[in-house]
Amino acid sequence: MILRASLVLTLAFVGGCAATQDDASPRGATHSTAASGVAPAQLLIAADSNLTDSDANGYPDTFQVVAYLFPSPETSAQPIWVDGSFEFTLAGRDGEPIERWIFDTDASVAARLKTPVGRAQSFFLRFGGGLDKMQPTVADLRGRFVGVQGRSLDAAGATSVRLGARH
């Protein structure tokens, strides 16, 4: 499991998160479970370490998260697409929530792409209401996937994200 997580994170970001767009690309596709009848058994998330300052106020406020759903290792080693929603929660080291983002099934289907690792979803998380104005700190990002049948799956562990002004 640790090897798979390391491989996914390394390939996703060393490969520049390059997505290929071909005839099999899901962008704009209707809902469908790519691996019919296969349930996800593991959720891995990777956060881009280069936050952007979309409102030009001197504080980074937007970052990309790539989420991979894997079936059980006995079924396949390749990530799969499954209809459902994604929830991301960013919390300080004290466990206090900073921000939460929820992407419904429609948004999750629209976020599908192919990376060098395989099928994934790519989301851009942005702070609202001035939450980006903070001293430099490190926060923990956690992810959850909830399938259309209601079964939830939490990401294994947290991903660290560096926040705050970078002058």
C-alpha cells in the first residue's frame, strides 16, 4: 500500500500532472462507472505544493488535488473511475478545520482525466472569504469519496499543504 501511494504521488507530479485528452477521455462524459461493478477499496490524494494567488492579494489561495480510486489489489492495480462525490477537509496541525470543499457527482465526473498513473479526478481547491490571509503554516488535507450508493471511503492519512504568505 505504501509502495502504491509513493508510486502514484511520484508519477503524478514528476510527470507534471500531464493529462492526455483522447477519444476515450471522459471530459463532458455522462455518468458511468468505468469499472462496472467494481467498488473502490482505496483513495489516494496528492496535493500540488505550488499554491497560486488567484486574487493577487499576496496570499496563495488555490491549489490542485488529484484523487485516485483503486479497487482491491486482487481485482486490479489500475485506478478506476466510480460515480460519487468527493469531500476535502483542510485542518490545522491542532485538528481545527480551516476549510472544506465538496464536489458532487456531476463535478466529480467533469473532473475526470487520465494521468501517467491512470484514471483520476483533478480538483482545484480555493479558499473563500479571506481565509487565505494567514501566517505561514502547514495544514493537513484529508479526502473522502462517497459513492452514489452511499458507501464512503476515506483517504489513507493526510497530505500536508503549506499555506500563508510567501514573501
